[in-house]
Amino acid sequence: MAAAVWTDRGRRAATLAGTLTGSRSTHTALKSQYDALVIGGGHNGLVAAAYLQKGGLKTAVLERRHVLGGAAVSEEIFPGFHFSRCSYLLSLLRPHIYKDLELKKHGLKVYMRDPHAFTPMLEEGVRGAPPRSLTLGSDLKMNQMEIGKFSQKDAEAYPEFVAHLEKLAGAIHPLLDAPPVDIPGITAGSLRKRLAAANTLSPIIKCGLKLGKNIPDFYEIVTAPIMKILTQWFDSEPLRATLATDGVIGAMTSPSNPGSGYVLLHHVMGELEKEKGAWGYVEGGMGGVSQAIASAARSYGVDIFTEKDVGQILVGSNGAAKGVVLKDGTEIHSKVVLSNATPYVTFKNLTPQCCVTRHKLFCTDSMLFSLLWPVIIVAVDKLPNFLAAPTPDDKPGPHHQCSIHLNCESVEVLETAYKEALNGRPSARPMLEMTIPSVLDPTLAPPGCHVVSLFTQFTPYHIEGREWTDQDREAFADTVIQQIPDKNKMLVLFLQNIFHGSMSLDQLYLARPLPSLSNYRSPIKGLYLCGSSCHPGGGVMGSPGWNAALTVMADQKHQ
């Protein structure tokens, strides 16, 4: 799923094998029979397993790699330097999951970021002053002072804009914490089953009641280009561009494309430590989240195994899933199977093709992966210093804990980067989101050193119609590094979509990942999806797993 280039100014090497304490199941023997099997030890799979076990189903998790976490994993890439390889910030972990699984008790520690966004301008200073920058955080008055550098009118409008977004985002929460409306259940089957399925209407009714007269505003932001929304509120280009990054991050879309408004809303609807919209760094990297969930799951009795590579899902003569067979030939039977893999991997690689053909389960890679996400990981012996906010003696400033937006000083730069990727070329000036979690978390790097992650956009899934080569990857890495200070220890990861599919309007709610798969059930009885491809989608940590577990337990109850 990821290709790596380790560049010591052009030299490639393999990554060091990472370790994640406690990830191996050394004391539990793999049984031949379980009530439920979860394929993949990503955070959603672990959440599903925890709730299934709490619900009385003996559950096992089978992870292919030597570490748990999927997209939320920490590894020691360079000796002494620990990195979050994919997911790099925490916010959208649902509060009820955090509370139910007692994740704090199981070791989850979060460093809150404030301020949270820093955009330095690429400009000459005026009358000897340094270049300007825009820093945003939780302090509204400070935000207004920062925005006032560019527009006093925008500074006055900003608090109302934030309140407006919070009102819309808050109304979505009932939809995040429940499966989508069960259309097949409501329209077919016995009266008892229809009445049970009618309960799935409750969250959407709650959402509508919370929105009230704001329903038209909600419809607009969900369907509109984010630039339409931002232009209604603001005039200054740096503020528009900084806010627009949250409308395109992780999506193959531009600020001018319909649906980018929802992507912004998706990224502001989280909360952390009861603070709405807050984001933080997990101690030890994002693998700390997965480790805490795994610890909770084990405490309930879940068996968790690493280095157990599933070769195929077993389907019985009655057409129902009945377990899995590992690539070493070991068969494990179960009443139900949940796949935390992508739909493409689940149905193309793991499901018997006779079942795929019979149920017309055709998932193409282009449907799920329209772009690659190069993540450049850098080990440094001193902090980056910015002309717009210089700090003496290698001391971190407040802006170093932020998401640092580079090549984001104007919307035009974002649009150009998107258009280049749309035409099959990597962006010449890619949108860069830099994070330096070691500024707050001293466990990640040796004293005086830091870990830097660069999340980049936009890069096409195929480069000019062909597969990426190592030379292409190195060239793109050089393009990025030329726009920041040169570093000598760097790893470039080319990741497929960690959301397991686009966060576009055609792959949300009732259509995520496909209309026929939107209720976590597959057409193969007893086979469920529980990963980021499912509602409510990527980034909303744990919700797909929670909702899938609810669905499984409801089905088991009515059998």
C-alpha cells in the first residue's frame, strides 16, 4: 500500500523495521473457532472488535503486518526518531468511544495544540519588517488581530463565521454515531423487521431538528465549492486560502469544485478533551491511539494477532461467510467476518471470485484511489526557522506546534497545483502541510532533535498515464525539499487513500462506499465492512467500526 524512498540527498534504502510495544500476541493461542473475525488491526477494526466482544461475541483480530493501527501507526523509521506514518493528528475520535473504551486509562495521552494553523507569506517585508504570516487558534481576539493584518472587515466577520460552522457541524453528530438509514430494511421484509429498520431514521430526524431554519445553509455548504462560501464571508486572500486547505485536504478536489464545502465541514466537526474543533498530537505518535484501543479490546477478552495474513474469506455452500483461511493454510471459522480492508481488497483479493461475479461486486481501483498522498518524513537536528516568525537559539515558537501551511498564500496556488495533478502531472508547487509533533511530545526524538512530517497535495494516481517509478518519487521529493530547508535524513511514503475512498458527495452517507454496501453489510451473508470506506468515512476515528459492530449485533439478535 505504500512505496518508500529514503533519500540521503538522492540515495534510496529500505526503511528500518518499526516496533510497537505490545503489538504481538505472545500469550494467546489462535483458536479454530470464533463468533467474529476482524480482518485488519487498524483502529476501526480494533474498535469493532472491542464492541463485539463487549456485546458477547468471542472475537479475534488478524493483522497482516507486525504492528497494529493501519493508518494510525507509529514506527521508528530512523534510530531514535518515532514517526506517525499516515494519520498524524487526532480530533475526530468520537467522544463516546473515548469514554466507553476508557482510552485514557489504557494509556492514551494527547498534547493539545493552540494555536493550530500557521501560514507564512511568500513576500518581501514592508519597510524592513519581516514577511507577514497568519496564525489561528482558539483565542478569537488573537485571531482577529492576526486577520486584521490583511483585512479589518474580515477580522470582524470571523467570529460569526466560526459560530456558523460550529452550529452546522454540531447538527451532524447524530449522523456520525449511527449507521445510515436502512432503506432495504424499511422497504422490504416482515413488519417486525421494517419497524426495527425504521429506527435508523431517528438520527437524520435529530439532525434536521437541530438544524431547523439552518437547513438551507447546511445544504449549501455540503454541496457548494468552498470558495463560494468563503467569498461570501471574506475578502483577504491569505485567510481564504488558509481556510480552503481544510476544504481540499485528503481529497482530489479544488476549492472551486462542488463538495469541497463538505470537506471543510468534515474537518471542523471534531472535538478533543471536550474542546470543539480542537486537534492534538498523541504521545508516541498516532500509534498511541491504536495501542490504547487494542489494550481496551484485550481487557474485554479480544484475541489480537499480528503477522497473520489472511489469504481468503471462506464462503460456505449456503453462500454465507464462515471464516477465513490464512496464507499459511490455517483455517479459522466464525459466524461472521468483518473486513477492515478496502472494498477493492476485500472483494477483489479476499473473496472467492465466484461470489464476486454472482453478486456483481465490481470495485475498481480508480473509483477508490484518484490520487496518491506522498508523505515526506524528515529527521532534523534543529527546528525550521521562518522569516515570517523567526525564533532565536533554536527555541520553538507557538507557530511550531501548528499545522504549517506552505504554498498556501493564495487560492490561485492551490488551484494551479490541483490542475497540474488533474492533467497527470505532480504539482510543481504542491500544497504542503507541515507538522512538528516533537515540539510538544519529547518522546518522539532525541534531545535537541525533531521529527517533521510533510503531507503533500496534489499528485495523480498515475503519472502521465503510467505507474510511478523510483525516479519519479525522488524527483517529487526534490521538488518539495527545494521549497523548505534542506534536510539529510528523509523518507518519502507514497500512500494510497487512507480514507479508503473519496470524501466526495458521490461517496458519502447512503453511497459510501457504494449504494449497495452503505449499511456495512455485503451481499454475502455474514460478511461486513468496518473500515474507513464506510460511513461516516475517513478521519472520524472509530465510527465506522462502532457502527459496523452495532449492525452485526442487531443482525445476530434478529436471527
